[in-house]
Amino acid sequence: MSRKHIDECIRASLDQYFKDLRGAEPHGVHSMIIDAVEKPLLDVVMHYAEGNQSKAAEWLGINRNTLRRKLLDHKLIK
């Protein structure tokens, strides 16, 4: 899957979200999207990194401590 394909999926989902609002004002769209994407992103990356937080953090381009905090926040580790 290319970055272009991911972009198209996000655009299509957001387009449908706004259509579903039927004119109602959206609130907290940024937070909603980050919350929806972050947990599965972390879960999949950790799977492919075989649980190696240092490797996963490097792949994600974030600090390992930041990754650990996010994993705890999303209850992906204890």
C-alpha cells in the first residue's frame, strides 16, 4: 500500500464523515482522527517489530519513551 493509497482512504473516510453530518457542525475532528488511527498504527507496528519497542520507535520516528507512553495509554502493554 502506497502513501497515496493511505491518503485516498483517509480522504474518502473524511468525506463520508462530513456527508454523514448532514450540515451539522463538526467538533474535534483532529483529535477524532488521531485517536482512530494511533492505536491500530501502534498495534500493527509493534506486531511487525515483534514487540521490540526500540525498533518500533525507530520505524515510527519517535522516542522510545514516547512510544512506551502511547502503548500504555492505549492499553497495548501493561
